[in-house]
Amino acid sequence: MKSQHSSTKNQLLSVAKALFFKDGFENTTVRIICETSGLTTGSFYYYFESKHALFSSIVSETANLLENDILRSEEHTSELQS
């Protein structure tokens, strides 16, 4: 059951990220995100308090990925200099 929850949340994140990129934040509604992902608005609000909360989650995830890439790059550079 936990993997289904994770899968549903990831589906919402993925669909929303694509729609925000394509149509912009203001033009993307919760209803559009749900219709595109094939989920109900109830499912959406189970995972996210609002569209802003979903967007914040996307930004945080992206920032974490960038931070990890920077750290790996610094480690690699250190190894090359040694």
C-alpha cells in the first residue's frame, strides 16, 4: 500500500511539473493536474494542501537534486586534484 501512495504522489508531482513547465503555474489548475494524471481532486488534496504546496515540493526536490550534483562534482574535483 505504501508504494501505491508513493506512486500516486510521484505521478502528481511528475504531471504537475510537466504542466507547470508547458503552461506555467498560473495557467495550471488542480483540476487540470488531476484530469491529466487520471486522479481525483480528493487524491490531490490527500497529498498536497494546495497547488502552492505541490509547487513548493517540486522546487524542494529540484533544489535537493542540484545540491547533490554540486556535492558530487566537488568530490570529483577534489579527487582529481589529489
